[in-house]
Amino acid sequence: MADPALKAALAKKELILAPGIFDLISALIADRQDFKALYVTGYGTVASYLGLPDAGIATYRDMIERIAQMVKMTTKPVIADADTGYGGLLNVRHTIRGYEDAGVSAIQIEDQEFPKKCGHTPDRRVVPLEDMVRKIEVAVDSRRSDDFLIIARTDSRTSLGIDEAIRRGKAFAKAGADVVFVESPESQEEMLMIADQIDAPLFANMVNGGRTPMLPAARLQEMGYSIAIHPAIGFLSVGAALQKAYSDLARNGETSADIELYSFAEFNKLVGFEDVWAFEKKFAQV
């Protein structure tokens, strides 16, 4: 079930800073750090699992199995991307119940048309406002615990403008969303407009190289935001590290001294080999 610590942090008006995780290695490493929550990025998870873009290709089943394992293997509350809810209203109900059963603490659903696209890429289109409001109502009605938070996202800023995005955000809050997420505002001024006009906990998406200005956590809290995710930091840093290490190996035939590697001994601890060794010591026949 959902971890009540996430809702409690929102109530205290603490800024919840959450790094993006996309596989079990990133989840285990992020879980060791001093974060209040972890964010399962759809972009990163789809890329890691399928090697494909976040363009509505991954299914509910693709995502729930990976998300459930990330929740199982970590200790922090998990916020998870659920795209459009994977279909119509019945699909939304099924998705809400599945994510809640998996132990997710907050689910993010958005108002894009299917197939959806990453929120910082072009040519995104949104469904009519009333269709998304109905999805939020279904989501709220379908959850079993109020500790399981509904994050409602609008992608309307890019195609319909900031005023329409704010109008939708207000409607999402009225429909019962616990947190409102206006995706890809393009300036600090727009972010302040969102915070000034939407009376609800707000969600900021800090994408390295994306449309929205990258701001420190203290500034986001000062502006009135409640949750700040950095979804791309994990897979972009891993991509850079792998590019450097593999290129070095191909060029030199060995690992050069200037390639920084995670300690093999520490990695054994990370993935739980110490428990395996203790078990074998206790039960394995000599």
C-alpha cells in the first residue's frame, strides 16, 4: 500500500525532491541517498526496457511489473508515471488499483491524446478538458486509501498556451487531484503564474535539456511548488558514463586509469551478495 510519509510531507509543506529512477540499479543507488521520494520515469524505464522512445509504446503490463519490483526493493515512497492511464475510464480504474496494489505512493496521469509523447518533445496533443476531469474523478473514486495520491498533469501549455494550462490545472484540483502538474512551462514567470493561480500542491519537472528552466530546490519551494522531480538525471548520467567507458575500452583494449568505476565490492553489497554469502555460510553443506 501507499507510504503515508509522502502525504505527510505534503501536509508539512516540505519540498519533496525526487530523482528519476528507471531500473533496479538506479533505484537501489537513489534509495541510499537522502531523498523523501523516488520517481519512476516513464521515459527512462521505456528506454531501459525496450530501447524505444516514450511515445505510448509501452503497455500497462510492461510498466507495472518493473514499477512493482522497484517499490519492493526500495524504502522511499515511490511516485510513478502512468501516462494517460493506459486507455479509457475502465483502464484508468484498473491502473489506479494496480499501481496502489504494487505499493506506489503517488500516480501521475496526463491529458494527452493516445499515443502520448514525452512532455518535453514537440507535437503533443491533449484530450478535451472534460475527458481528463472524468479520468481524475474515476482515479479518486478507485483508490482504496487516501494516502495514495493522484497527480494530474496537463500537457496543454505547448500547444494551447499557459492560460489554458492554468485553466486545466484549476479544473484538475476541483475534480479531486491531490497534486497538479502543469508540464513544460517555459519561463520562471510562467511558473510563478501557475503557483499564483492554482490553489493546490504543485509539481515541477526539472528535465536537463528540456523546455522548463532548471531551478534549485530552494527556489522552487520559495515559488510555491511542493514536489520537484529530476527524471532524466539518472539515465543521462548513466548514458554519459557508459559512452565514456565503452569508448575507452574499444580504443585502448583495457580500462584506463581515468575511467571512474563503482567499486565492485560496493556493488556486491548494493545488490545483496552479503545476504547470499551469509545464507550459504549458515546452510550450505561443507
